[in-house]
Amino acid sequence: MLKETREGLKIMDDVDGQEFLFINSDRLSDCIDYLHENDLRYVAITFVHGFKGKDLSFLLELKDFLEGLIILDSHYDLSSVNELHKLKYIAVHDNGKDIVDFNNFPDLEICTYTYSKRFLGLESCKNMKMLGINKFKSKKKDLSILHSFQKLEELSIMIADITNLNGIERYKSLKKLFLYGARNLETLKPLNELKENIEVVEIYNCKKISDFEVLGELKLLNKIILMDSGRIESLAFIQGLPNLKFLSFGGTIVTDGNLSYCEGIEMVGFDNKRHYSHRVEQFMK
């Protein structure tokens, strides 16, 4: 959600309610004053909301203050980012040139970044709780080269060239998994190793997965989204999920058409199909 301050500055709320001030390059002094006066330690930078040019050196004025940084474009000079030693939250894209060393952010808990050889030292972030990786590639076509984070609770993989999830079993504290555009992903089997922890699985545009029934082993699941992801042979696996409250499979076809397994779930969403036993209207309250 976007809102405007009395001073005419723009503020964004992220999904967890944290406010970020959009930095306007024509009003840098006003932005910095606002941050200090309101003890707001999170900023966002994007051309769309007022930051022109490439120079982010103004960040050096905030190096002992800022705790959160979102950079929504990939053309900015990132060299100053390495000085922000108090960061707990960062979202940054590879600009094809600058190195960002995560050893500089010992308190980092939330990170979204483009997978790149120019982003170094992520393994040093021992407090990592939420991790998002964009354009992930691996020679083994799995997650085994990712670093192990003992406190990681949420993992998002976006546009990944993987065929399986081997390596994910190391995240013993993982509660939420989001997969977007892993078009060659074939199996979810490694999730069996995390069946005592995972509560949310969301999968988008992963059309080659052949064993969605693995989700039936994750007894704590309360939310499943399987959007635009090919075919599910049967939803029978959800019978073993007593905590499931939200199920959505729009753009994904249930081959046997038996949707009776969805009865009793609080929220169910899908596209009506001629061979389905139920229509979506029957699940609306």
C-alpha cells in the first residue's frame, strides 16, 4: 500500500506492515530529515517513485541508522550499500558490475536478491529468517549449493533452473516455501524431510511436477497454492492434512475431477472445469 506524508513524501507498507520511505532524489535533505524525525529506518529506491540517476552515495549519511533497504531497479551504483552495517532487511538486484559483500550485514534477517557471483558472503548471515532468490542456477539442478541457515523460516525461489529440491532438507526451521517459475522442477520429494515444520507451500508456474501427493506428508500444512502448474492426478492427498484451511489450484487441472476432498476446507479456489465434481460456487461462503 502506498501513502503520502504531509510533507508530500511517499511511504510504502510491505506485507508485514513495515513502512519504507521512497527516497526522492530531488528532495534528499527532506527525506533524510523525515527519517530521523520519525525514527523510520527503512527506505526504498526506485525510478518510478522519484529516484533519478545512479548515485546512491547519500546512503553513507545513513550508514549508522538504516536497518532496511529495498532497491527495485538494477541500474544503480551499489558500492555504498556495503557501508550499511546495521541492515536487517535488504532487497537488491544485480547490476552486472558492483560487488555486495553480505559479511557487512551481520544482523541481516530478511534478504531478497538476484543470484550472482557478485553477491558474496551470504553464509555469514547467521540470523537469516526470510530468504528470496531470483534467477537461481545450479549445475546440479537442485538447491544443494545454497548456504545452510539454521533459523530460516521462509524461502522463496523465483525463476529457477532446477529439477528437484535436494538440499532443502537442511532448513530444519522452514515454515513457508514459495516456488515461482521453476519450469523444469519435477519432484517435491525432499520436502518429506521437513514434514514436522512446513505450514505453507505456494507453487506458481511449475508445470513439470509429477508428485504433488508428497504434500500429503506435510501434516502441519494450513495453506496450499498450486497455480498454473500443469496437472494433479488427484487431490486425495489432502485428506491427511487436518490443519488445511486454504487451498487454491487455479490454472492447474485435477485429472480425476474429484473435488469432494475439498469439502470442509474454509477457503477453496479453482477454475471451473466440465469434468469436475463440484463448481467453485459450491465452496463460496
